[in-house]
Amino acid sequence: MPRIDHILGEGSELAKSQVDVLALLERHPDYVFQMQPADLFEIQLWLIDPSTDEPPSGFALDTRLGYTIGTLRWALSTLHARGKISSIKLYRRTYYGSHDAIKRATRMAPKTE
């Protein structure tokens, strides 16, 4: 059963899903994600074995998926609202990632005038 402060995104403690997603993003600063189902599904698969260098193939469907897409969307949005992860807008799309990932993306992004 979720705690009220976890649902509201308040309090100092993170929910387990937030801790797991944050650890995954911080472990892989070369990746950013959108809040779209395909990217959330990739996070869902990657959480099965976060130590792998790349996200697993979408064809490697596993029964141990753990968190739902809705839970992952909530975890990302709450982590962003709390300042635990960052975001960047590129080509009219918003991407989320660890602070290091967004710093990298910002350095690599084309400069607009």
C-alpha cells in the first residue's frame, strides 16, 4: 500500500519505485527518456537487470516486469518535480534523465540563436 506522502510527492523519503528509477538513470548517464509508452516500457525492461550496459530488447519480454508503466511515469514525474532528475527540450520534445545525462545532452545539443 502506498504512503500518502509518496503519492503526493512530499516528504523526504522516496518510494521504492523512485529509488530504483533514480538509480537506473544515474547508472546510465548516456540515456534520456520521454514520458511515452515505448520509453517507459524500455525502463521497465531495464529494471529487470539495471547492470546491463544497454536497455534490453523489447522482444525480451519477461514475467518479472515489476513496475507498471503508470508507476514509472509517476516515478519520473515526481523525481523531476523534486529536482532529483532533470529534463531538456530538444526538437519540441521533453526528455528526462539524470542530472549528468541532461548536462551531456545540453552540451551536445545544437545551439539556437
